[in-house]
Amino acid sequence: MSEGHAMGTMPELLIRGGTVIDRTGERRADVRVVDGTVVEVGKGLSASAGATELDAGGCAVTPGLVDLHTHLREPGREEAETVESGTRAAALGGFTAVVAMPNTDPPLDSAESVRNVFALAEGAMAQVAVAGAITVGRAGERLAPMAELAALGVRLFTDDGDGVQSAGLMLRALQYATGLGVTLGQHCEDRSLAAGGTMHEGAWSSRLGLPGMPSEAEEVMVARDIALSRATGGRVHFLHLSTAGSIDLVRRARAEGIPVTAEVAPHHFTLTDGCTSTYDPIFKVNPPLRTQSDVDAVKAALMDGTADAIATDHAPHSPELKDLPFDQAPPGMLGLETALALAITELDLTLERIVALLSWQPAVIAGLDPDHGGCQGGPIAPGAVANLCVIDPTATWTVDPKSMASRSRNTPYSGRTLTGRVRHTVLAGEPVVIDAEAQR
Amino acid sequence: MSAFPTHLLSMDDLDADDIAEVLRVTDSFAEVGRRANPKVPTLRGRTVATLFFEDSTRTRMSFETAAKRMSADVLSFAAGSSSVKKGESLRDTIETIQAIGMDAVIIRHSSSGVPARVAEWVDSCAVINAGDGWHQHPTQALLDLYTVRQSFGGGQEGLDRFAGLRVTIVGDIRHSRVARSQISAYAALGAEVTLVAPATLLPPSLEGWPVASVSHDLDSVLATTDVISLLRLQAERGSGDYVPTMREYTMGYALTARRALQLPPEAVILHPGPMVRGVEIASEVAELPSARITDQVGNGVAVRMAVLFLLLGQGAREADLNE
């Protein structure tokens, strides 16, 4: 965690002229931060001598964003991303915390590998939480030492990249998790239906002659895990849901009171399988881009609360790998630096709802909110750790892969003009991004 | 008539006029092929590369023969012998080839879409798809059309017969680049295409496909078939995943001698090869006069000469063939 390293040495910070938006509502207020902590929220605050002032005129001052789904790639694939480059991208995207996925090399399935990531994240430009693997080596055969990892602060477990194929093992993992108070994240993909697939199975895959991954490959596992959650009381968080059928299953499960939550990724509410018609692997992602009716269902899930969070599934890959033939290229897209703007541009939601989906709701799922002893997701009030994001909701900008902080360039939005920009990001009182520029 | 496309990536790149032009030019090159010295100077000084990332004897020989008969210099890259095996990326390989200076690259790859990607990377070189994954194999479809037109007496009259022609394509359509190209090709000329296959061997979706009907019962469509095209069934498809056994596939979908008798007498029988006799087609059926399988192979060279001419022959005139 970064909040300690500079504590006591930072000058006062005053964020002036903005509208504070957090879970308690919206009000015009300035925010004074001293030694990493919010000390005053109110109108017309004046700066003390030597204070750093951040202009927030026309902007929203919100809790820092929290990404439930980031692939930092370190250790093992440092050519694609590192903790340093990934958290810089996060800060530029307004995130003050990311949950690092465990499909690194070695995978995050042991106390040692989790401690290693925490060590790498010291002094990083965002808080790095870790999702531990559910099974050893993410191989789906034996449970990983979940209690040991939970003791290190791991609150979310997933074999992301793969779903837990065995229903029996998933049942036992959920039973075990209830005793630890942790949540299991599922990458829903039934391998017997999806194996070999490279894109959404449907009209486009049939025409393009590419092996498909049917919607049912996701939906059968969503349905299965809802049944297992109902049976065990274990909390299941569904990662990157992409199909109308999955959304429908989750909507009904929640109405029934089953403890499941869901995230969706920006590319699943902005792009369709038709994007793959040029065979450019920049559009290859897993779960794949689906049809327009799936995109509409994902948007509806964000509107009606079926989806709890927008999560980036930030998945960097080197240009060499993305130049491979479509079926051989690895799936994944960058997400951290575009997620907020895509949400503002594409969703018919208030900024407060968008920030809820990107900040305090995911903070709760990740166990990083104040109620769970964390300091993410607000509210912005005296005594709170100053993890903040200042958003200009009307600024427009054009996505340029070359100017991104990520080590990789695999954004599918190159050249797109988006509305909504992160102006400043404050991590535990330190302004790590000022006027859309990373400060270190 | 609109200009012939820059690349030949898919049959969807060609409209009915383009196809008619290919077939017309093929006639000229077929005539060249019948000469004692079947060589013309049309592409002298031009360089053509064949880049085959997937084994193919027939298609490669056919393209290389076509290019050589037109006096082009032919460079042949085989994935097994080039630096591709040493881990050089596809893009680097293409850039190297382009730097050497090619007028056309003929690509076969086991991954769908590779020719389309390469066409985006090159700037002064025609790309010809010689078969990509399950996607397209346009010159195969063109030579099928040429063979059918020939069996109808050739020329404009033969071409006119495609309107309303009842074409039945049988077999593993799901995994077949030949089928995808054939369907577009026949439909472009106004034929009515029927697909016959077990549901497991059909594409997951036929939305937007120019197909008149789909059947799982070969016997029921034979009497109303003017052209029947049989697709190869790869052995692994008949091992329980898609079809329980090869024997069961043969029972339902092979063109046996008994089934061949149910076809109208003038019906044309095609197979893109390589044939698995006794699986898709009975040996004696493959030998019938109505089976044009050998003609298909022979026509392949002339069709590919026509394609090279139309893509590269700017400046060259058909009249030069008579020099």
C-alpha cells in the first residue's frame, strides 16, 4: 500500500471549485487534504501557505476508481506490462486501486507469490489488491491455500482466464470460502463448449470461418454457479459477463436473494462481433465481443443494477503477439485508460451512477471499502484516506495508443474521440495525476 | 464494368461481371495450355511468390505452373524451410518478401483471415488467397464454375445456364473454405444452392448466406440436382465428435452408385479433391463421365493464369497471347 510511504511529508492539498460526488450524494464543495487524509469538505475553503491547489472547476470530485479486473502481467510477462506501468495507466484512468488477476507466471496461488506482488506494488501509483487463485496453478484440480492468502488480505479468489470446470470442486471451494468470508470470482466458460473458439459463435464466426465460442459456454456456468451459490450461501462474483442470457440469469438470481454479484467490461457495452470482420486480433478478447442484442443487455444490466460494477479486464499484450493470425493471437484489450470515458460516452447514466459502478460498488466487492477496513470508494469526508479522482465530464479527447502509459498498445479504440476525461488523481493524498499528466 | 479488385481474398470480392470476366479470360489461357509450347510472355519481368504455410501439393503446383506459363519469376516460400519456423513473425516475413520486391503473393494458411491481414500490410503487391482456414478458397470456386460452364458447352451460353441452376453442396460445410467460396460463387451467378449435411457439419449460423435450402437427407434432393459438389470429410471429423463413424457418414452422405443413378442424366459431379474414395464418393461414381473431377484439376491452371492476368496484367494485353 502506498498511503504510508510519503505520509507526513506531503504539503496540504486543496481541490477547489468542483462538485463532490460520492455515495452520500452530490454537493458543491472544496476538499482539503492534509497528510494523506481528508480534513475538510466545504464551500469556499482557502489554501494555507504552501498548499498545492488543484483546480476542479466544472469537474466532479469523486472517490478514486476501483478496478476489479486488471492483468498487471508481472511477474512473468513484463514485456507486456509491469506493476509500475500498469498502475501508472490505472492512475491516468482515475483508478486508485486495482485488483490484480492471478494468471501471472508463477500464478498467485501461494502466500509467497502474493507477497511478491505486494512487494512489487510498494510505491506504485495505485493500491494493488490481489485476487488469489481458487485452485493450485489455476489448473482446476485442487484448492489453493485460500486461508493463507485470506490472512494476507486477499478477499477475492478466481482462476480468471479459465473457469473452474469441475462443479464438484467449485462447490467445495464455495463451502470453504464461506468460512473465510471471501468471494469467489468466476470466469464463466465451459471448456467443452468453448474449446478452440476464437470469437463469438454466430453469424460472423460462420462467415469468417473462425471457430466460435457460443454464448451457452458462458451461460451454463453462470447457471451452474448460481445453483451452487444457492446451495452453499457462498458469494459468487461473475467476471466480465457478456451475454444477454447471463444477464438474465443473474437478474433472476438476485431477485431470489442469492448472493451473486456481476461485473461487465467496457468493450462488452461498446463493441460487437462484427468488429472482427477484418480479422484484426486487436478485437480478440475473452469472453468475445458478442452481438448488438448482447451489448444492449449489458447496458440494460448497468441501468437496472443487475451489474454491480464496470471492470476493465485490462489485458496487455505485446504488438508481436497481436500481429499473429487471429486464431493464434492471445485474447485481451487494454482498458484502464479508457474505461471511464467509454462509460461517460456510451452509457445513458448520470455521472453519479457511473462512478458508483466504477468506484464504491466494486470497492465493496473487492473488500476494499471502509466497512471492510479499506480506504477505497469513499465517502469523501473528514478522516477518510484521500483516494480521489477529479473528472471533467465534458472534455473530449482522442484515443492514441502511442501516448498510453501501458507498456502495450492493444486498445481497440485507437482514433476514437471520447467524452469525459480524468483530470487529476489523488492517491492517499499524493496528486499522482495532474491535468491528465502522470506526475511520476 | 467496374475495375477488377486489387486482391483476390474471397469470392465475395467478385461480382457476376468479375466472374464472367475471369471465365472469359480463362478460355484464352486454356487455349494456350493446349499448345505444344504452352508459354506466353504476359508476365515477363514480374515476380510472384507462393507462400504456403499449410501443405498443399495440388494448389501450389497449379499456381506455380500458371505463373511459369506466363513467364513470371516464381519464388516459393514453404513454411517448413523458411525463417517462419525460426519464429519470425508473419508480418516480418511479409515485409521481407515485399522488400525483395513481389508483384503478387499467393498465400495459403491454416488460419482464417491471414490473406486479408497481409493485404492490409502490403502496399504494392496483389494478394491471392490460395485457401485460408475454414474461410475461403476463391480460385477453387472459380475453377468449379469454369468446369460447370465447360460441361454446358462453354461461352456465354454455358454461363447463362447458371441462372436457376440447382446446385447441391454435400458434406463438411462447417469446416470448408471450399464450400464458403462455392456458395458465394454460385449464388453470384444466380444459381440456387442447397446444402446437405448432418447438422453438426453445418456452420453455427447461416444468417446472410445466399442459400436456397438446407437438407439432412441427400436422397431427397438428388432428383432435383443439376450440379452436385462433394466436400472432403477429414477423418478426425468422423471419429465421434461431429459424426459417429465414417461408415455412418458414408451411409447418409456419400454419393454411392445407387445415389448417382437418382441424379438427372445431365447432372455434373464435382469434388475439389483430394478425394477419399468410398467415403464421400464411390470409386465407380468418380469414374463416371458426368464426374468432372479431372477436368477441375486441369482447369485449375488456366483459371489461375486468368486471375494472375487480371490482377497483374495491367499493361499486358490479351492480344499478346498471340505473339
